[in-house]
Amino acid sequence: MPWISEVLPENPKPPIRSKDKQTVAGTLGRVIKLKANYYPITVKSWDKHLFHYDVVIEEPNRGEMDIPKKKKLMIFDGLKMRYPQFFKEYNLAYDGMKSAVGLGKIPELSDGRAHQVHISGDSGKKSRYILKLRIVNTHSLKDLEVALKKCSRAECVELPSTIFQMLGIMFRHGPSTHFSCVGQNSFFPLDGELGPSHDIGGGKEIKPGFFGSIRPFGWKHCPLFLNLDVAHAAFYKEESVLDFMKETLDFREFDFHDTLEDIVRLKLEKNLKGMKVKVTHSPVNRTYKIIRVMNAGARDQEFEMEPGKFITVEKYFKDTYPRTKLQYPYLNVIRAAPETRTIYLPIECCRIQKGQRVTKSLNDTEKSQFIRSAAKFPFERLRQCSIINRKNNFSNDPLMRQLEFTVSDRPVEMNGRVLPAPNLKMKDGTVLPEKGVWEAWNREFFKGATIETWAVINYDKFTAQKDVWAFLNSLLKMAKERGMIMNDPVKIMDGNAPEKDFPKIMKDFKGIQMILVNLPSKKGDKYGRVKKMGDREFSVVTQCILSKTLKNPKPATVNNVLLKINGKMGGVNNTLGRESSTFILTSPVMIMGADVNHPPADDRKGTPSLAAVVGSMDCFASNYAAQVRQQISCKEIIQDLKEMTRNLLIAFFRKTGKKPERLIMFRDGVSESQFYTVLGYELKAMREACKSLQQDYKPGMTFIVVQKRHHTRLFCDDKDGIGRSKNVPPGTIVDQIITHPSEIDFYLCSHQGILGTSKPTHYRVLWDDNDMTMDQLQSMSYAMCHTYSRCTRSVSIPAPAYYAHLAAYRAKVHGGAYEQREEGKAGSAADISKAVQMDQNFAIHNKMYFL
């Protein structure tokens, strides 16, 4: 298909639902009755105006300061308490930053005049602040009503985002004054109002809370919904720092009597830095922020009490707080903020302040405990959502009452559909998945790989040669059963360092295709170094296994290893049957996936993001080539997409001898607010990549955003549910009521939920030159969830989007291995970029090395 328009508009708009193009709703599949965690909102009158106030908070003689959001909310509440007469007619909602919203004009707060407020700080001392409010604009709810009505008639109209931002501030104000806020829309009661906390180890616990957001849909019978969901977040336990040390450092009582070794001190400092603690030695309720753990204890740590006079912390405490006798004078003291003052605190006098969310990454054990504790079966999750709705009584919130918004106490009900599973082809026949899973035992792969020359490196000194051979015999036996040609390894060696072992094997044995590596555990940097040597230095496929796996070669485990090896070595585990791929793969098409891996929340000081794009390289859309680039930290737009797409198109032509007639992009990781920005840049980049190869080369492009970060959940009756959890069956799809009424989007749950409640994936079609019908879009997306090479079950997102995620993560591993081998030396931006880049200069780029 040619391009819809020769010249791309500056702000391209997504296609709209159309009867003529059969994109209003899908028709395939059986009907299923569903509920969703959306509660209809009834609007009594749209005849209201919202007033937006700009808020400035200053400290006297210091101007506008960088004040924490929590303190700003306290200051704003102080304004309401000091001047209650201002708020008799109209209440104001405040977002804790620069904006306040109300339904009317408050004269005393509309012209920027100054108002003084006094509040108590962490130290107990009262501080004075100056607030200035000024009305900057007004909006009528009528404008939103008009836009929603146009949407319900399938007219392409952009909803007034400013009004929704203002409504969001008004909805969030009530919960944010009662609960601890995480992000914009998640709220956590700290006293167990929504259930008990669960210990996950490491001095941390998870607390239940809720997510709440007003959502516009514009369908005729209900234009507005309240999306409510159960939420969980990790918080530090409210306990003494001594108890925290027992949990994180495995300390016992006698360990507190000595000064910490430097390696232990640094580990403790890493855990405590930035945390707030309350002191127990002072009659005044004081809170401090930890900035470091000192080298000395209270007995030896001195500070200048007055010019020229030094005193130890122990002596100071003895003189100033005679009732507090230090039990551990040799245990390192803490230094508290600010840096401009010298504040030392004995660890034994500190308790971790309540309600501090964990922003650092959880370790694997903590993550596992988090997931298990937070998982809820569907019926329990929906029950919890309704309890949250009832307990908070949102309709009676003062601001919601002013808006005359009434939230229903019953979740929305709708009809969905369950799509038929695609037929899958293997070498010896066709397989039909049942409940998202298919039986592949005693069947040959659709295309078995040939591995003639390969080697094994064992990095675990406690794993004997006989254990290695026992695993290899199981692997070779099953490989033959699955239709692979796999010779005995040419070398089995005990390894020491990948940097020495890989060059030796590659030199001694020409044409090595794969190296199987046994690792003692996931700890340490060995995995990253192995992947760096295999992927980047020698372009040889590597397959890592853990010793505990190698020593217990269960058939299912060996099968999973072979699924990866066959995919990496150019084989095809299974592919779509003819009936399932007619509308996708009949003409040359490249299915693409793209994702950007960002640094974690606790590591955003310039650490670059990693963008990966993959493209299918065969007529089965089973083998993929990858392109990876480093880019500006936390930038979601893929900056080098033009070059990456161009290289993938060249690789496709070299592999197949044909040019793709269509490009179908599954783009992961884009939030709703970035849809049009990403579309405008990335669609243009893909077009320019095509034109750079041939001026009149214009393959039809379909650009679909794949979203997993949302709070939509679907629930069915028990009789329709799957498994013990009774989740919705794989293939469940919803394309009306809780979707956009005019633009093309749908929710698809393509996998079988085992733990907790299944999260459907949200698909949003931002561009479609190929004029695909809703049924084709939905069936294609569902079919691509069955081509993931790591398992014999359908996954939650299309395989190419998953592969892009894996390729971006592998680049992160490459970057980590580079930094570790440089032994802490700061490499240049160019060096780090080179260490993570994957392109056609690496022979392995068109193999699925990232599986």
C-alpha cells in the first residue's frame, strides 16, 4: 500500500473509526460478559467554569525556593486555616507545585497579593512563608461536553487536555490531603486502612493503596469514568536504625560495640543516604535527613562547638542530654543535613520516619516477595476496588460536590469477545493452542538449527565434568528429537576469565558457532562479561545456564534451553499457520518492534537511555535483526530511528532478496501524553529511511503503540474464567465503552494469567497506510503474541515488542560489563556509546542473540 499522504503533516493525526473501513469495532470471536474497574460518573450540569490559579510560595528575603511537595501542601493548608473567610464560597484544590484550581473567583487570591503563613518544620521550629496566587485562565466544562459529544459521533477531535488536568487536580486534592502520594494518581494510607503491610525483607514492607484517575471516553451512555485500581508500593519500615541494620547487614547485638569496617560502613551509607530519621534523645520532635555515615563513633568523632573548642559527640550528649546514656559509643555516627552545619547523631538515637517510600531498586528476593504479596485473584481485586470506592465516598468529596459529579458504586459492565487462537505450524503438523498454551513435546521444530562446532565453558569449580556431560547428553538427545542437528561439543573446559577463555577457544577451533556457559549463580559480573565477549568481541552466540539448572536436567528445563538455542541459531520453533497469516505475511512485510530502556528512578543523573529496534528477516516473521543505540537520558523518542530503520531494511533485502511492501511497527513504552510527539518524529524518520534508499520507495506503514503501564483490568464470570485464578481467557478483547470512541484502540489479554489478575495490553493505532480492518489489526496483534521463541505459550505483548525490550536490556548488560572492566574509570560518552551499540558492523546483529 502507498502512503496515505505524500507529505506528512507537521502534526499527523491518528486514523478514526470508520464503517467504510470496518474499523468501528471487531466482529471475530465469541461474546463474553465482562466487567472493568471503571466506575461511571454522572454529571448533573456542565454549566460550570474552572479557574486556574498560579501559585508562588516564597521564603521571606529569599524569594521562591525549591520546597518539597509535601511541605508545599502543608503551607497551602496553612493558608486555608489562617484565612478561612477566603474559602467560604469556593474551595481550592492544590497540586503541590504551581497550580490551584477552583470553581470560582476568590478576589483576595486572584491578583498576586502576598499572604503570610507560619508552619512547623521537621525540627519543630515555626517558619514563615509568603503565598501569592493569581488567576491565569478559565475554562468552561461546556467545552469538554462538546468535545465528548463529537467523539461519540466518531468525529476526530482533540479533547481539551487542560480541562482534564484541572479536573485531575480537583479529584486528587482530597486523597492527597489524607494519604501519602506516589506519583500523581496513587495514594497510600499509612495506618492500614486498606489492609495490613507485608514484610519483604531488607527493612522494607509493601503497603496497599489505590490508584484513581478520571478518564474521558465520550461514549454516548457514559462520557466519564473513574478508573480505580488496587496499588502497592514499598516503604521503609518504621523502626530503629539498629533494627534496620540487623535486617540489612545481618547484625547481632555484639556487632554494635565496634566501629564498622569500611566496606560495611559504605554499604550502610548506601542504604541510609537520603533517608529521614526521628531522634529519640530530644524532648522536641525533630526529624533529620541522613547524608553520610562517618568513619568514627561517638567516643572519637569530634566537632567544633564554638570557635577553637572541639568536643566529642559522646561528651556533648553526656552534657546536653544527661538522661541519654550511649550504649554503643564506638558505633559510627550519622551526619545529617544540611551540609552547611555539622550535625552528628548516634545511630542508637535514630528511628526511621514513617511513610518513606523506597525509591531505590529492590533486589531479586525483595521483588519476588513484592509480587507474591501484591498479587490478588480477579474477584478479590474487583472487590477491593469497590471497597476503595465505598470507603472514600468520592461523590461526597467537597470539590466533587461542587462539580456535581456523582460516582457510581458499581463497575461498568460490557460485552467483550474471545478471539480464536491462531493455528501454529511445526515441522510435523499443525498445533492449536488451548488456553494460551500448546503442546510441543515429541514434535520437531518448524525449522531445526544446525550446530556443528560449539564449545562449553564451566565457570563453577563445584560442578564436575560428569554433571556437565549428564546435562549435555540430555540436551543432545532432545535436540535430535526436536529436529535439530547438534554435534558433540569440540571442547569442554573449566574457565577462569571470559577475556582469556573466549580468545583461546576462537583461536583453537575455527568456525565456532556457539559457546554454552555454566555459571555458579546470578551474582557477580561474569554474565555481563560473557555476553560482552560473545556478542561484541567475537559475534558468537552464547547460552548461559546456572549450575543448579545444569545439575538437575529436567525435560521441561532442557526443552526451554533448546527453545532459546534454536531461536538464536537461526531456527524457527513454530510459525503461524496459513489461515492465521494470510493477511499478514502473503506479501513481503517487515514486522518491527521498538522500545527504550531508561535508567531506574534512583539513577537518573545523566545515565543514558538505550533504544532498540528489531525487524523480522523472513517470510514467517520469526527471525529478527536488531539495532541498538544510546541516547539522551529518559528521552522516549528514538533519536536515531532513521538510520536504524534504514539498516534493517538493507538487512531484510540482503536476507530475502526483496523489499518489504509494508512496515508494521509495534512501539512499546510510549505514554499517552507522548503519542503525537513520538508519532510525528518517528513516522517521519521511518519514511526518510525508505526514501534514502530509493526516492520512490513508499511501503505502507502501520504504527501501533503497545501499552502495559495502565490500570485497566478485565473481569469475567467464574464459568468463563481460566485456571484457579479465574482470569479472563487468552484472546479476550474489548474495543468499546472503555476505549477511545473515535480513534482506533483496543484492550487485548493475550496470555493466560497464573499469578494475580491478568493485565490486558492496550493497543493504540496511531497511523495506518495499509487500511487494515479492526478484525485484521486485532487478529494480527494476537497472532504475533504466539511467535515468541522463549516458550510454548502466548505472551502478553507481540513478540517483536518483546524482542526490542530484550535487545535494549542486553545493551544495558554490555554497558555494565564495560564499566566493570574499566574498574570504575569514567569512560567518555563516545566510549560508552560504542560499548552498547549494535548494528550491521557486528555479524551477530541479524541473529537473535538477545533471547
